[in-house]
Amino acid sequence: MGAQYIVTQMFFDNKKYFEFVDLCRESGINVPIIPGIKPLTGKAQLTVLPKTFNIDIPEALSEEADKCKDNKDVKEVGIQWAIEQSRELMKSGVPTLHYYSMGKSDPIYRIAKALF
């Protein structure tokens, strides 16, 4: 219908992105599909984000965040998760990456610094 690209909603499990791309391609959608990544920055996001955006938090990420004593530690877990997630996506050849900052630019800066 004229779209030149797609940006996905945030996700934490790259498998979901790859499945979405496959479904789009099978349906004849051939524009670039840009993955939307959101670094976890606080424990409350473990429950708020799934309810608000109808997304899943991978069990491994949830378990690591639950082990954290405070949101500062959760932020570190979230940044490292997003870095690894980004590396896998880049290795698979995604057209580019989109990060949802939600007003918090420091995690995005740190992710970009680690990747580029």
C-alpha cells in the first residue's frame, strides 16, 4: 500500500522478529523490516510492558532481572541483553536497528557505543 519500510514494536526475543519477517515475506510484503529494541531499565517493566504492548519477556531475561537488587542492576542486565540481541540481529543482516528509548537516552548511547 505504499509503505517503504516497517518498524516493529519492541520485542525482547529475536525469534519473534524472525517469525514476523517470515510471515511478512510469505504474504508478499518485501519492504525492509526494522527491528524495534527496548532495553529493560527497571523491574516494573517486566509486568508493565507485556500488559501495555502485548509482548512476551523471555524467561531468561525475566530471571536475570528478578535476581537484581535494584533498578540500577536491572538497567545493566537490560543493556547487556539489548547488546547481545542487537549483535544477533546485525549478524542476520537486518537493514538497521531502531531503539525505543522512552525518554532514557543513556542506555541507547551505551548500546550503540558497544556495537559501533
